[in-house]
Amino acid sequence: MTSLSVSARPILTDRRTMLALLLVGMLVVFSQISPALVRPTLLVDITKFGVVVGLLALGQTLIILSGRGGIDLSVGSALSLSGIVMGLAVSAGVPVWPAAGIAIVTGVLLGAFNGFLIAVVGIPALIGTVGTLFLYGSLALVISGGRAISGYGEAGFPFIGQGTVLNVPAQLLLVLLPAYAVVGWLMARTRFGRTIYEVGNGDRAARLVGRSPRALRFWLFCISGGLAGLGAVVTNSWLQTARPAAGSGFELQAVTIAVLGGTHIFGGRGRLSGTFLALFVVILLNAGLQFNGVDQVWQSGVLGLLLIGSVVLNNLLSGEGDE
């Protein structure tokens, strides 16, 4: 009995196992109270509602993994500002696809400014990115005049946000899955990925093996910003407008998904597969609650309780809460 408990414990404490079981449990529950929701075609279709926040959660995971209280609370505003820059470029006569590239570059530059503040100047990530959250959000409102910018119907651009490939949303198949696959490969197969974990487990130890925590964190903020810019492209394609508050609230959802997926808030531990599973837990939870007429305010509360409950249960099983 004891040996079975000991051998089973690592499986039970693996957040990915917990999330997989939670997904199965939610499907069982929703199949009883909302059978129409669990139809395979509908389940696949609702995944499009999590693609943008999934991109932000991917960048958030990398930054949190790098330790020292790493967090990027500006990603929602960076998405909004990148989308508005793209809208202004299109309005000025730039073709839509080059304008999409401009949005991604804008996101990288916004991330680079965050990286400069945190990695070079030494401002704590929480303070620095709260500041740029307000800065980027204000700039999006100012340069857009507070209005949405439309005009994206050319050259098949709407397909990215609205189309399907073999009945799978194009933004899932052509944007989110490749993004996770590329970053997952970098994490598993390259020195860059190994360095993230090394730095996340302590700057001093990382320096002793020739790693530069400052350089790493700077580039991770650039990646996070670039993913926000990519999210802006998907959002503009989906909505066919650039909105100055398009990313409002996404930053906290991204943090929630990263932590729910098992990324340790102090860095050094976590996997992208956990973040990916957590994203689908959140998508299914939100869809199930909306399908049953639960108010948006309560949906946020349920998500918060889910996050707290999963962390508490994980700590109890792993013994992290022991003195």
C-alpha cells in the first residue's frame, strides 16, 4: 500500500495529470447538463476563443520560468497598441500583410522596452510592466483617437481569424499550434531553452556556468511582446477592426493560465504542455458557463477559485506547504 502511494505520488502531483483529469471531469459534467456543448464539432469550434490569450500565456510562461518574480502585465495593452499601429498603417495605404508584420515588430519593440526596464535598469518586473500597461494602453487610445480602425478585407486576411482548415479554426491550426511547437522545440532541444530553467533556478548559479540572466530576460520580454503583436494580428483579422482596448484584461488571464498550468511563480519549474492544457481547461470552463447562462462576473470568480484550488491541492499532494 505504501509503495503504491509513493510510486503514484509523482503522477498525482504532476499538474498536467491533474489538468487532464479535470478536462475529462468537465466533459462528463457538461455532457449531463449541456449535451449539445460536448459535440466534437462544437468543442473544436470553441477553441478559437482561446487562441489570442493562449499566445499571451505562452510568452507569460517563459517570463515566469526565468525567475526573480518575472511577470509581464503589459501584454494586453501591448496587443492593443500593436493592433492600432497595424490599423494606422493600413489606413495610410500599407498593404495588410506588411502591416501585419509591422504589428509583430511593434510588439517586439514594446517587449524590448520592457526588457530594458527590467533587465538593464533593474526595475522589478511587477512595477515596470504595470507602468507600461498604462503607458501602452494610453498610447493606443491617443493615437487612435479612441476609435476602432477598420479596413482589413483584402488579400485573404480575414481567413486567419475567421476561416477553417478541415473544420478546424485556422487561427488554432496555423497560429497557436505552430507557436507552441516552435517554442516547445526551443525549450526542449536548444541551449536557449536550458538557460531559461538554469536562470530560473538562480542567477548566481547560472552565471557560474556562463549564462547571462540579464540578456536572457531581455530576449524573453521581446518574445512576449512579439507574441502580443501576433495576437493583435489574429484579433484584427477576426474582428476586422483594430480596437484601442482589444487586449484589456488579457494579461491576468494569461498569468492565470500559466500558473494553472504548473509554472512555478518563482521560476525554474513548469512546462509548456501544462500551459497548453490549462488553456483548454479555461476555454471549456468559460464555454460551459456561458452556455448555461452564467454571468461573466461569476465566470471570472469560478476561474479564480479553480486556480486557487489547483495550487492548494498540488501543494498538499507534493508537501510544499509543509514546514
